[in-house]
Amino acid sequence: MGFLKHRFTIASSLIVLFFVVFSGRLFYLQIYKGEEYRNFSERNILRALELPAPRGRIFDRNGEKILYNKPSFNIRVFPREITDVEELAEKLAEIINVPEKKLLEKLRKIETLQSFYPVTIAKDISREELLLVEKNKETLEGIFLEVGHKRFYPHGEAAAVLLGYTGIADAKEVRTYGRIKAGNELGKMGVEKVFDSELRGTNGLEYVMVNAHGKVISDSVATLLPARKNREMVQGKDIHLTIDAQLQQFAYDALGKEKGAIVAMDVKSGEILAMVSRPSYRPEHISKELSPEERRKTKKKKSFSLLNRSTQGTYPPGSVLKIITAFALLEEKTADPKSSVHCPGHYFINKKRFNCWREEGHGDMNLYKAIVESCDVYFYKLSQKLGVDGLYPYMKKFGLGERTGIALPEKRGVNPSKAWKRKHLKEPWYPGETAILAIGQGYVTATPLQISVMTSAIANGGIVVKPKIRKTDEKKPLRITGGGQRLDAKSVSFLKKALYGAVNEHRGTGIYARSKITSVSGKTGTAQVVSAKFESTEKRFQDHAWFTSYAPSDSAEISVTVLVENGGSGSVAAAPIAKKIIETYFKLKKERDEVRIAISE
Amino acid sequence: MKFELPYLSSYSWLLLLTALLCLAGLMNLYSVSLLAGLGAFKKQLVWVFAGLLTVAVISRLRPHTLENHSVTFYLFFLALLGLLFVFGKTVSGSRSWFQIGPVSVQPSEFIKIGIIMMLANYYANDVAAKENYNSVELLKPLALLLVPTAAVIAQPDMGTAITILLIGSSIILLMGISRKALLKIIIIALISIVPAWHLLIKDYQKERIYSFMDTSTDPFGVSYNSIQSQIAIGSGMGFGKGFSLGSQSNLNFLPAHHTDFAFSVISEEWGFRGSVFILLLYFSIILFILRIATSLEDRFAMIACFGIAAMLFWHAVINIAMVTGLMPIIGTPLFFISYGGSSTLTAFIGIGIVLCLRRK
């Protein structure tokens, strides 16, 4: 029976061999590949649902909501749960109003993420689409509906440029801001961007367990994966702006079809009451997800602009700059307000003729009259004594060529000097350039907001305030940097008189701003876009029309600066608009006071 | 192979290891049942007690009684297999069950014992006791094996049929086959595949076999299960996810986690240490039975014990190869670990037989 013993030995060896093979296999699966399988098993069961935090609301100075949220439905997908991209794209295309090709492209990109965080594939779908998706949920792999928050702008285009918009964070923004993930919403422009970190809030995170059929078994998360913690959703903070929504809307409408900008501001506190830029855009055109091509097309439209002309548009200030020139002349004692200069309608510097806007001339002009009637020759002549570098520090004092410090994206404009020209144009300064600089032409450019700050400084008795867009409890107006002292009271009060005259005197250029409700002071400006020799009736070559003003003249509250791009004469095109806004401001104020009294009684 | 165990006899070791394995199986089943309800666990508890009772009864029988009744045993279960085609209950496509009140009985499990006893009986009474048998001499043992196998294939239950074939073949191989006979058997087997396929197996059964064998036609059936099982095992890593914390099984990613894939659950919840421990217990039990078999003088006892060892061995090999992804999925339980009345009882009967025969 020896052969049987031998066979038993073989059998035993076989058993040991299998034990070794299986142990090896288990070692391979559990130790060598263990971590990989562990990750896989977690992803198998784990869905990380993000609960989008509603962004903070934005209120105007009177507590009116000017930007808030409405519920919207988004279609999202779990990248890891897609098995057949083509099939899913085909099914979705039948249901929602997005071309299959576009969906496929998007889903392909999403699929490669292999993330268990969901990604949005369609935002703000219609009620019909919502019902269809809900009905076909079973067949749409990895798809689910998210109740999101859609930004709603009750004032539409009137405040769109100022408030800005939000969008999906791109890779670059994720790198810059850190605290956000790709696919999150963040402020891209305007107030939405500037106060984004406060408005944004923190999205909640909820880990849910699903079984093999994708069914949520949410309550077992804690026991099975204690390391995965849910995160509470934190709503974004509300922001209160200094804007008066009704004045904003009125100002926007007052510009009519013209391109341009309007800034209305509290002269003492620097609070912006209205900030208008036209053309604007319809917020819903931005919030809808557009392809780059569609976006390009929309941007080309004439009635579409994202630019906030009040802070980002730089224009030659024209005659409104004479306020600063006059101030400089007074301070530097270059001009004796009593002595006069004859204006024959033109002035020669080095045999070069410089025309006054009034061809027949103004006759004898002193400083007061030169401001009221906006005589160019007076400033041509006296600017030659002052010189460009004599004017430069005063322009700087009023904030030209500098940022105002408002919490919005803004341009600096140009405050030219000899040094500036050498540096940027590598050329010496010519005396003729001082002459045209003195009347706000040539190299100098400013934003409507800068002009508004300048006018407010005269109106409030000499304080160059930092404009504010956000309402704070701070009472003290912030002075602008660069000196920061109060402007000379005597010169300021001289200018106040002159600006009152410009509106209220018979020969004043700002007579169209004269109001029966309140006393208005102001200065017109008509800034040439191209050389005067160039005669054209084409709109884009027309002059920019300026009017900067404040009211009431003796105890100023509000300053209003109007710029109409290619509007022609400031006196005709801009002054009436400013008047309407000022009157509306006082009407609104009276109405609100009455309501307040009625309530208190 | 010789084992030197100073304090305990092979018999005591066998009892001890079996008890341990049985406890591990019950604990695992309890863990799986926590979320789904303890119904299966309670039932299995009853089966284990029934099994222990069976062990107690069988091990107290006189070895001769077993040998004398082996033919009866074989014929009884063969008859039951036949009766399945009349009274059988169809579960997931296979007519493998009798429903007796609340209890389901699967005769194809018990027939394994029948075949082992029958073959042992046949070879023990063969006076010639040759080293190798030729083809004519092999006709009878092969017939004894193939008749019940054919009945199981016809249910159809490929998994069980394959284990039955492997168990029987192991005994036949142990007793020896001449080279000529081996060659002839292989040729006949190859030739008979084609007519058997066309005559014996119906179309819907073929489809089931196709999908059973070919993972590509049913990615969410067979290969899906295999992948989920490997994820479950692998994700257990070194030390496991903890008792009842196996996410794969608790969340139904793992199919049949209390029956055929029970080993995956142990591996997921206890990690490498747990899975190797079970493996060690299992293979030790097999080796001890084999050791008992070699120590026996009586031919019937030796062959029967070997058959029991082969039965445990092939079940373990197929089940573990299947759940670890080394083999396509064919439904085969892991004795003492998988839930199931008939298979548990069969395993206990096997242990009982070994304990009874070792006295011979």
C-alpha cells in the first residue's frame, strides 16, 4: 500500500500549495493593492453633495433690495457615475435645450475628472426641462437636480454695470483665491467681485452613502466613514450700498439712448448715491451660460457693455477742468481776480493760433466771468504764466491722475507734467500744450468719478473726499491721500460763487441746469474728441458733453456729474440731465421725509 | 506527511478548528445581518445546532453501520435528485430545491456525501486492490459518479456539478488510473461534450450557461460581482474596516454577501489578518482529516475520509478562487462560512463521518 501513502503525500503538498497561492493572492489584493481598493470602495459608496450657499443680498441706502436670489434648478452630474458618455448626451439632448454636440463635449471633459464631486452641466433650466429630467431620472446615469440660487436684479440694466455679475470660477481664479473650488460661483465684476469674499458664503458639504443602485442611505455615513465630516452651509453676508436705487434708476433713464456716465454723490461723506454707465447690459444675458462664441457675439452688440464708464472710462475733461485751473491761478497768485483779459475769440502762442469756443470772442474777461462764460482765451493766456508744472500739483490735489480709492475697479486717467511727457512720449513740453491743458484738452484725461470728487471738494468747502460705495457707520469723511489738507477756503468760496454764476447768470453756460426747486451750481464742459479742424457730422466724432454740478449752492448736499459721450455741447446735452437728477434727489428726499413724519406721528 | 502534535490528538485538533471556523462563520453572518435583519443569522444558528447534533449522532455510530449503509445513502439521495424534476422548486432558474414547510433542502449537496461513501464502499470491497485501474474496471466507479452529476447538470447547477465531479475524480485518481484509461476517459469526455450539449441541455439553460461562463455578455452580472468582490477584499487592507463596517457588503455592492461571497465580507471587515486566519483554519482542517485518513488501516475508512477532505478542499478552492477573481463566478459555498442549511449540514455530516470512522 506504499503507493497510497505516496499519493497522500502528493495530496497534502497540493493543499499546502493552494494555501500558499491563496495567501499570496490575498496579500496582493489587501496589502499590495489595498489602498487602491480602499479608495475605490469609498468612492463606490460616497457622494459628496455640495449645498450651494446663497450669496449675500445687496441693499441700497434705504434698505431696498437691489440684488437678491431666486431659486433656480441646475442639472449636475457625478463624473464617476457616467458609464456611457454618448448615450447620456443623447438622452439629455432630447430633454433639455442644449445641442447634443455641446453636451457631449462637456460630458467628455467632466468624465475625465473621475471625481465624486458633482459638476454642473446645465444652469437654470426651465420648468418644462425640470419636469422631463425628473421623469427620466432613472435612465440618466449620475444625473441629479440641484436647487440653486439665481441672482436677480430688480433694476436690470440700470444697476447691472455697477453691481456686476457672478460666474463659474476658472482655473486661474481657483489658484488666486484658494478658498474656492473649480465650478464654484464667484463675483466676476463690479460690486459682486469687490465684495465677493463677504457675499460668497461657504457652500455646505454633505456626504451621502449610496448603495449599488445609487439609492441614498444617508444616515449611515457617520458610522461607516467617520473621517468624512459634513460641512454646514453658511449664507453669504448682506451688503449695504450707499446707492439710492430710485435715483440710480432715474439717472439711468435720464441718459436716454446716449452713451455716457453719471455720478451722483453726497458731497460731505463721499457716499455715491447713483453711478450710472450706459450702454449697460441685461443681467440675464450674462447669467445664462454662454459659449465663448455667443459671448463674443453679445459683446459686439452696441447696446452691450460691461465697462463702468463712471470709474473706468477716461475722457478729456474739457472746460470742467477750468475749476482746477482757476483754483491754481488763485493759489499761485498768477491771476488777480480783479484784472481782466480781452478775448477776441483767439490767442497766439509762438505764432500758433488757439481759438476760443466762441468765435466772436467774449470781450473783457476777469476770472469770475471767464468761469461763468467758460472763456478759453483767458485761460490760454494766464496758463502761460502758470506753466504746466504750476498746474500739476493742483490737479493732483483734486485727485486727477490718481485712484479715488473707491472700492470698485477704476482707471487713473492722466495728469500730465513735463516729467510725464518726457517719460511717456520722450519729448519736451511745448507752451501751447499748457494752453490746451488749462481748458481740459490734450493729454489730460479723467473719469467722471474723479470730476465728481473734484466738484464735491468745492461744494463741501474744500475737502477732497474719498468716494464710498458701501454704507458704513463711519461718520467722518475720508480725505483723499496726497496732502489731505483742506483746500484754501478763500479760493474755494470764490469758485463757489463763479459756479453759481455759471448756472444762474444770464450769460452762464450752465443755464439749462437752473432749477426752480433748488439752487444749482455747476460747470459745463465740451471736450473735443478730434482736432477742431476735422469737420464731421458723424456721431463718433462729436464732442463729449460734460456737466458737473452741486446743489443747493450755499449748503451743498449732492454733486452730480454727467458725461454724455459724443453728446455735443455740455451746456445743451449734459446740463439738463444733471438738473433733472438734482431735482429728483430733492423730490425723493421730501417724499421720504413726509413718509417718515407720517409714520412718527 | 507526519505531524508531531504533543498535546492534542488530530481528533481534538479537528474538533477545535472546526468549532473555531464555525464560530467565525456565525460571527460574520451576524455582522452582515445587522443592517439587513437577523433572519438569516438565526436560521443559520439552527442549522449549526442541527449540524452539531448530526455530528454527535454520526460519530457515535459503529463504523460498520456507516459502511453497510453507504449504498442506501447513495441511492436515497440519487432518488431525491430524480424527484427534483417532479417536485423541485425553481430558484433563480435552477430546479435544485425541495420546499418542506419553511425549510429548503438541496439534495445536490447531500449527494456529495453519498458519492464519497459509495465510491469508498466500491473500492474497499474490490479485493484486487490494484495500483492502477484500467478502463473496464473504471466503468463502474465512473458510472456511480456521472449519473448523479448528470442529474445536477440537468437542474442546471453547474457550480455544484463541477464540485461533485472534482470530489469524485479525486477519489478515483487516488485509487489510481492506468495511463491508457486516462487517455480514453479524456477522449470520450471530449467527444461527448457536443451531443450532451445538444441533447441534454435546453436552450434557456444554454443561455444561462453562456452568460455564466462568458463575462463579457453580461458585464453587470458576473464580472461586476467579481470586481465588487475584489474591491471588498482589497479594501479590507491589513486590518479591515471593522466589525459590521464593511461598506461593500452592507450597501449591497457585494451580491450574495451572506452565501457565496461571505469570505469577501470577512476579508473586508477583518483585513488580511482575518482572511489569512480563515484560510489557515480551513486548510488545517483539511490537512488534519487527511492525516487521520492516512493513519487508518481500514480501506473504506481511509477512502471515505480522503473523500471528505477532498470535498472540503474543492469547495474552498473554488469559492476562494472565485471571490478573489482567480476564476469566473460559479456558485459554490464555503463550508461553515457561507449561509445555507444543506451545505452546512453536509459539511457537519462529513466531519461526523470522519470522527466515526477514525475509531475503525
